[in-house]
Amino acid sequence: MINQASIRSIHKRMAVGVPIGRVDEQIARRLWWAALDTLQDQILLPMDFKKGLWLASPLPALYESKLLEQLEGWVWVPEELPLINTSKTGLLLPTSVRSINHQNIQSISRFKRLPLREEDGYDPLLIIITQEVQIALALQGKPGERNLLMRSDPETLADLLKILDKRLDLETPEKAKEIRDSLADLGQLRSNADIGKVFWPLIASRLAEMAPSVNIQTSQDDVLKNQEERLAPKASSEISLLEALTHEIRTPLATIRTLIRSLLRRSDLPDMAISRLKEIDTECTEQIDRFGLIFNAVELERNQSHKSDLAKTDLVKILEILSPAWEMQLERRGIKLNLDLTPDLPPVLSDSQKLELMLSGLIDRNTRGIQPGGSLNLELRPAGQRLKLKITSNAFSSTEFYESSQDQNSELGTVLSWNPNTGSLQLTQAATQRLLESLGGRLTRSRDRGITIFFPTAEEL
């Protein structure tokens, strides 16, 4: 039975009168991102209002700095954040992740933290109240029946605020009074009926821009639904939390990178400032990609029966395009990258976008144990009806590092592990292998101190 003052009850009220959804979690999350982009960039920012408030769960959803400055924020946050610290493992998230989540997000948004209870669930929610705009966004529904909800009608918003007021009155009366005072300070609210008319067409346009990276599934819906229902509650909660966490880490980083690139277009910056800004841009990009890889692994863990839509992929071209960035990344650690590619190789079957993140993750993973002065070697060769990508090091055994690091890692769940020696948060060995398999690759370890990945060539079709 749903608690009448829980976040889950808000989702239920928002779903009243809305048809049951028919999409899986992956598509639902893309709808959520498109909704956040559309709401902030195309609806709220052009209005240029001066004050208001926002409430979110389970993590902050706003990222536009102007909105964060103008609006007061309250967020229901899991107790596990910003740290993961249990008596069994005694482990913390690495400093880089902890600082991004705790310092950057909290200092930018200055939101007030509220406790998220187990009965609330981890489905995202965002409510924004200004004098001109009142709107609520949420994801809701059972696995395979997910829905993006948007409500801006006065009746629903009034009911949502009543639920929130009841929840806060029972839990934190002083913060309930703060929200009431903030609402009263806005004066008479004016409902904007045009929001509902423009929101969904804008979402459609946004999704059209995202279309190349969206995987649409139909025949597998029932399989995915059954798979979701078999997940243990604890594992499902872990996966939902990781999905939210990876998104909320990438969002402020993407904002920081956008601001940096706008600064780099100026012509009056000193050379030292340009150099430092480029370094920050590079670091943001690397971390965005790193957590993008983790998110892909989390999506696969949730939908274990799903395999990426494989298509002809020019692996040689991908390696040639990515190698300059890898060289710069390794140079900062004093490591040299050697690329040895056989010319005129056939395309392989894979997912090019996800494969780029996967390869970058493997490069990062297999250089963690290499000392300055060493080198990493990438060799791509034909192997029958497959292409063989081999990663070795002449300064440290990649295989030994791959195996020994797994022995030293402490798993934080089914997807992530933590290595105290290297200070790295990375995918578990099993998650890495599953993700590679979903991209058409097969990971093996060879005796000549390397790891090898075999990809099927497109001719196999």
C-alpha cells in the first residue's frame, strides 16, 4: 500500500487519467533527459522570471545556472549520498566523484536537503512553481510500462502541493513552513495553459535530434518486463540509484564544459588561462565519457536480455579518431601510446557510439598500473571472420594488472568495483564482459601479457 504522503504517491496522482506507458527504462530515461532540456532551455529560460521554487527527487534535476540562482530548491536525497559507506566494506566513493556530487552540485544549486525514504522509490520527480509557470515532471510506471508524466493543470498541482505539505508537516515542520512562506511570497499564481500545448511538440523535436542514439524495442518488451520483475528489490534499487547518480554527475560536468567552451571563444584571454581552460575541458570530457560508460553498463544490467542494435562499424576509423585524445590523456601520466593497425580491414558488427565509450574505458582501465615511462600498445589484425584488437604493455603486464586489480577490488554491487590501490571506481569484470558482449565483442586473456577482444566482421551477416 502506497503511503499517502510519499513521493511515490505524487507519481500516482500525476498518473491519474494518463494511459499506461508502453516503453522500457532506457527509452523512458531518454524521454526524461529530453524533458529536462526542453523545460529549461526552451520554456523557463526565455521567460526570465525573478523568483520561484523547485522540488526534486531523488537528486537535483536542474542544471541551468541562471535558474539555480533564481529559484529556491529542495531535494529529497538518498541517505547513501554523497558517500557510500557501509560497515561491511568501509569504502568511500573516490574523491573526484565525491567532490563533483557534494561540492559542485550543492554549491551551484544551494538546495535544501530532505531525507528520501525507502517507500518513496527512485523514480525521478521535478516540480517547479513560479508566478507564471507551474509544472511537474516525473517518470512513472512498472517495467515495460514506463511513462513520462507532465502536469501543469491547477487541480493536479494543487493536489501535489497538498501531499508535499502533509509530508513535510509530519517530517520537518520547519521546512514545510519555509515552502509555504516561499509560495506565499510569489503572490497570485497565474496558470499558463499554453505550456501543455507547446511542451509535447518541443519534446518531439528534441527526440528527433536524439534519434540516432535511441534504440527502439518492440518484440522484446514482454521479455524485458519479465526480466525486470525477476530482479531482487535490493538490486533494482541499486540500479535505479546508479542511473540517477551517473546522470546527476554528468549534468553539472556538461554545464561546466559548455561554459568553458563559451569562454574559449573569447579573444581577450591570456595564454595561461586558455591552457588551463582546455585542461579543464579535457578532464570534464573524460569524466562525462567515463560515467557514460557506467550508465551503459547499468542499463544493460537492468535489461539483461537486451543487446545493442549492431550495425556495420569502421573500427579502424574509430581507433584513428580516438587515438589523439588517448595520446594526450596518457602523456599526462608519462605513458606513450603505440597504434598498429592493419590497413583495409573490413567493418565489424557493433554499436559505434557505445563502442567508443567502451574502448576509452578499456584504455583507462589498462593503464592504471603502468608506471611513467611505460607504453601501451594497440594492435588490430584480421583473425578469420573476426578482427582481433590486442592491448598490451611493455612496462606492466596488462593481463596481470587486469587479474590482480580484480583480486584487489571490492565490489560495490553488480556493476561497480573500487580499487583502493589505484583509487579508481570502475566496472566489475563481469559487467565489463557483459557490456562488450552486447557490443559484439568477446574478451579473452592471452599468455603473452595482454588482453584481446574479438569482433565479428560485417560479412558474417
